[in-house]
Amino acid sequence: MNFGLMLEALLVLPSGIGLTLTLTVLSLTAGFLLSVPLAFARAFGPPSLSLSVLAYTYAFRGTPMLVQLFLLYYGLSQIEAVRASVFWVILRDPFWCALFTFSLNSAAHTTEILCRGLQSVPTGFVEAAKALGLKRLQIARLVTFPIAFRISLPAYGNEVVGMIKGSSLASTVTLLEITGMARQMVSETFAPYEIFIVAGTIYLALTSAAVKATLVLEQRLSIDGTPKQRRKARFRPALPDHEITTTVP
């Protein structure tokens, strides 16, 4: 194993972290904003609208993201109407094609995650909000969605980790993120083993940071107190101890 080459890769590959994080953050943000109304439509909308959202999520969740990226980047260029439209200025750019693909894919996964969270909100909370006179939009914004988000947060953390790793597919359309930089170094040095070990280590560090951030957010949003308080409550008796006394006749 060439440790000198690994050290060189450790100095070169981090230059692709910026593009990796840019694609990941923008894709997750766009996907989340798109998924919120879709999740409500999927969970509470009329059957026709719910089935339409289901068809979209089913297609994007059931096909590889690499295939989706190739269809958008290579497939749309074969359509004359697309090349003649004003959108071609954006669609011919590999960055925007990757961003659109990742965003639509993330939105599909996040829609189903939030939909399960919305359907898990106890009906008692909604009925209590109605009893207080809140309107439907207020109930969705102040009651239903915050609770559903806390329920869905662990699953959404997995989506964040998956998108960090999935961003490596951008290298297939010539973008030089972490994997793209690694492939470029391999083509120059013919040493894939050492270089991809370093690339994998960088991805591992990024995903570990995302997992830690998700856990911190879960703790901040927890309604049961801090982990230390929950551990103390575990050993606390359910009822206070009372001395048993008997009256002497």
C-alpha cells in the first residue's frame, strides 16, 4: 500500500467536499420543500390526488437514481423541443441536471416519510385543536406537521445520509465532487485502492457528522427532556413510597 499516495489523495480529494455538500444541501432543501405539500396531499387529499402523488413517489423510489440522472442528462438532449426551448440553457449543465434529479428523488422519499408521520399523529391532538377554534391551515402548521416531523426525524436522518452517499453519482456526468476527484486521480495514477480508501473515509466522516446532527436535533425536539433526565426517570419509582401504618384498636 502506497501511504505517500494516500497522503496526496488526502490533500487533493477534500477540494471536492464543497461541491458534494452543495449538491446535498440544495437537493435536500428543495426536496423537503416540495415534499411537505405532497405529503399532505398523499395523506389527506382526495383519492385522485393521493394516487397521483403515489405514482410519482413509486416511480422515483422504485428506480435507481443513476438511471434517473442519465435520463435527464442524456435523454432530454435527444428531444429537439427541449434543445430549442429556453430551458436548454439550464438542462445542458450537468450541475443543474444532477441537482434536479437529486431533488426529485429526495422529494419522493421524503414525501413517503412525512406521510407516515402525518398518519401517525394521534387524532386527539387534531380534535383538541379544532375544539380551540383553530382553522385547518393553522392545525396543519401548528399541530400536525410539528408532531409528524418529530416522528419522522429518524427516518429522515437516513434520507440525509443516503443523499450524501448518492451525491457520488454526480461524477458520472463529469462533475468533480469527491468521487469525481477520486476518479480523476485514479486515471492519472492507476492506483484505485489507496485513493478510494481515502474517498470512502471522507464520506464516512460526512455521514457520521450527519448522523450526529440528527441525534442532536432529536434530543432538542424531544418532549421527554434530556437523555440524562430520561435515564433518571427510568429508575424513579412510579409512585412515592408511603409508610404502611395500621391503627391499633
